[in-house]
Amino acid sequence: MSAEQRHGCLHEFLSLTDGLSIAAVARTLRCCSRTIRNYVAGRSPIPWHRIEMLRLLALETSAMQSNSSDQISADETPVVANIEPDPTAPDVPPAEMLAWVGVHAPHFLSSRRSFALYVRGWNVVDKVRRAKREGTFAAVLARWHSLAVELPRMWRFGRMFAGIGPPAYKHNEREP
């Protein structure tokens, strides 16, 4: 067996992780975050089974999306955005911005201020628009639906959070 058959390439690995954090990829692959950091830095070769696992998860996600008869909506999660809509971007509602940030940088959901800084600094509105144009935003919403259920509440406890204000989300009253 050659080295090419035993190891995957970094480009394929990064395209299959689609901007997830190192911790999220480690949870998905059930390994430690140091292993993922070593893969990304090129210090360790990426075993073929890691690439195959990511590919199967991507196929499963796309099959789940195609099997659902109705369109996935950002409003169908157990949490809703606790932020005001952007008047300059009426085509991107707060729920979609919340979904994007929740998938790509969930630690910025701890306060409205940090969320607003991330949205403005990383130009989230344009990223959401581009993802909608390219047809990849449905995958972000599907991932957000699973992550929103497990949204950590522990971020809000302790002296560190005493004066930062409310988080960028609140629990949806419509959910049981």
C-alpha cells in the first residue's frame, strides 16, 4: 500500500471541514484537538479514514437535506436571535447571521457586543449572501440546527460575565 492510499491531502480535509473550529472537527472525528492542529499544520499525515469519515458525514448531511420536503429555516431552532436586524441588509435576517456565527465562531454568541463586533469585523452579511448564491447555506443551517440544541449555557456564569449584558440569543418560546 502506497503512502497516497494511506493518507489524505490537507486540501481535501479542509474543504470537508468547511470552516469548522478545530474543537468542532475534533468532536466530530472523536479525537483530540492537538491531533487536528497537527494535521492542519502539516506536522502529522492525515489518515485516510479521517477523510472518509468527513466525506460520509457530508454525504449524510446532504442526503438529509434533500430528503426533507420543506426548506430548512433558521427560525426552526430552540434559540432565536436576541439582536436587531441590520437595516443595510434586509435580505439577511438576524436568525441567519446567528446561524452563521453559531456554526463558524460560537464563542462570539456570549454577548450582543461580541456578536456585533464579529458580524461587522468578519463581514458576515456578505458571507451569508455568498453562501446562499453558491447553495452552501443550507448545510450551514443544517449544522446550526444540531448545534443550537447543545448551545452551552455555561458561558454565562461567573464573575467574568457580570457586566457584559445579555447573550446574542434567547430560548425560543415556541419550542416545548
